[in-house]
Amino acid sequence: MGGCFSRNKKEYFVAEDLEPEEWKSDEEDVVEEGDYGAKIRLKGSSTYVSVFSKQGKKGVNQDAMTVWEDFTGEKGTHFCGVFDGHGPRGHEVARSVRDTLPSKLSSAIKLSQAKGSNVDSSEKSEMAGGPRESVSGQIGGSTKSPHGDINSTSMLLSLWEACFISSFDEMDKELDDNPAVDCFCSGTTAVNIVRSGDHLMIANLGDSRAVLCTRGQKNQLVPVQLTVDLKPNIPSEAERIRKCKGRVFAMDHEPEVQRIWMPEEDCPGLAMSRAFGDFCLKNCGLVSLPELSYRKIMPNDEFVVLATDGIWDVLTNDEVIMVVSSVRNRSLAAKVLVARAVQAWKTKYPGCKVDDCAVVCLFFKEAETVDPTDVTAPKGQPKTRTQRLPRPAKGKADASSAVGMSDRGSNLEWNALEGVTRVNSLLKLPRLSSLLHRKKAPKSQDGF
């Protein structure tokens, strides 16, 4: 997928295949000051980060991304987030979450640290709708050092887990309460990571994705998918939706795409099972509770890529890490990856609208440590995944607060439902009667 293929030979794309002008960096760094002295980066690059987004052919760019360096005031700690909006006002929802969620998470962490408290496991279980394994339970004995610090690591992860849960819940409620952002049939995905030392926390909603690049036993680069694309085709997700009276089925013309539909109306046909916003479906099984996971960063880990489905729909995990690792000037890694994806869209789906693309690359080491000549995994190489925690749950940012917003064509209208597209996140808008009914209906109090 995404490369040039023939019967006898597989020709891999490398960064040098781009036109010379693609190598020129016309992106000025946009850096703002965040909470506790953090540096907020919406575009450009830094020592360990490369960020880039490109508008597709569906109207306004609904993708957004952000990087907070020295997150929570801790030197070397990074928060990275990518958000893929959908629906008529999806760009506003994505930007609102981009500008607000990191601050909420940062404040929650600082407050928890100040209290010196850890959320009781039974309380967290109740928030998640039932008993389950915590993120801290994933580490087992694998993080125990010679000094026996496994307990402190578990406490740290438990604190971060509770902060992620509360921040996502607060973010979704704020969107629902804010009349400035129309989230009834618009929403956004969110894939976020926090890197603190050798700890990597991952929180995911929807079908954006995080993929880590590591070294295999033969020193080859191997992709490790850190997140699961949370869609209605996952049995546990579909079960939760149906328990809440939502419907899950695919259209005849795209039998491979399962969607969520309202109980009594064939809309909106959302192609993901978790998201911020989309309040027309929040009583129908759609949730905003993130799937959380943890990975201890090892010496053979090289970098992690966060990207929207504009990348993953046309490039495999292997191709993505191959492209990123082939870029000599890694400050351009995100831009080169987006350029490669656009090429793949035009080649693989020539009659379809190119989707928006957004990429954040976070490197773990100095630039010279990645060998660009050895980027393919051997056939049959196992691709490990971090443990994941599927957890169902219930579900006012100002759209004008997009500091440093630089999306080209932001004055355009969303037109994804017009013309020929490959797969839209949303198919049909609800009728006005559904909106009026929603305003009168109480919010679901179910555990799901």
C-alpha cells in the first residue's frame, strides 16, 4: 500500500524521491507559552519533534495537532496530540480539544501531585463502568529496577491514568456545554502520548493512530502499533453500542465499514466508536473515555509517529516508519511523510478526494542514532503491541481560542459528503427533529 509495486520487485519510497522543493522548509516554528512554563508547538520542529499538517480536498482542514514541550513544567517531558475532526464543525471541535485538553491534563496532574494522593482503585473501577485491570497493572515485573522501584512506577502510572480519565471526561462535558462549538453531529478523534523519562503513556479515542519504531533482534526497524483503531467493527465496542440502543451495520456499497446509527433514524453513520463531541450518539453507545496503555521506552526504541487516518488509509505501519527513518534532516520528517501519503492517495485512489493529513513525530534519541539504510522488517517478524484497556463509559472550549492557528483554507466549508471520497467518517446529518428531541432528552446514566 502506498509504494510502487510490480510482479517481480517492490520499490520502496525514500525521502530522496521527492521533488527538491519538498525538502525546503517553508514552515516557521509557531511556539506559544503554556501552563507551568511549557512550550506549545503547533507547527515546525525542535530537537526531538517534527510536526506537519496538510489540507486535503474535502474543504476546510479538520486535522489538528500539538506538542507541549516541558509538559507540566518537567524538563524533557513531552505531550503530543493529533486530532481528526469530522462533521460540519469538526475543525472547530478538533481545534478546541487541541487547545484545551493538554491544559486540563497538566492541571489535573499538578493537582494530584500537590495532594500527594492516588485515586483509589475501586473509585477508578466505578468511573470505568466496572472492574478491570489498571494501566499500572500492565507493567508487571518488567519495569522493576535493581533498586526495586516497581511500586513507585505503579503509583505514577495510576496517577496518570486517573488524570487522563478525568481530563477527557471534563473536556467532553465542556464541549457539550459550550454553545460556541456545535458538537451535535460534529466531533473529533484524539490520540495522545506523554513521554516522561522512559515512561510512555498513550490515550486514544477513535481511529487516529500511534506507531512506535523499534529495533529487532537483527537491528532492523520494526513497527509497534501502540493503539487500536476504535471502530464499531470491534465486537466489544459493538456490544456496548447495541446495549445503549444504538445500531451497528455497514452500507451495501461499503460492506467493510461498520458504522453507528441512531435508534430510529439512518444517520449519522459514524465510522468510529469513541470520540469527543457527536452528542447525537452519546446516548447510543458512543463514548469519550480513552483507551489507555503504557510502554516502557527501551534502548532499542527510536521514535513514535502520531497521525490521522489520512496517513494510515494509504500507508502501512512499515511504510510509515521506513519513510520517517529515511529522512536525513529529521526536522522535515513529518512533512516528508505527509508528502508521501498525498502521493499514495493520488496513485491508489485517483478518483477520490485526498484526505487531510496531520503528523507528529517524536524522536527518542539524537539524530545520528537512526540508521536509514536498514528499514525493513524480515518476513514473519512478530509485531508486538502494548497491552490495552478497553473501557466503556458515559459521556466549553471556545473555537476562537485556536492560538497560532495556521490552517490554510480555514474559511472554506466542509464538503466531504459531496463528490467521490473513499471513506467518510460520517455519512448523513440528522434531521432537525432529532436535534429538538436531543435538547429535551436527559443524558444517559448508564455505565456504558
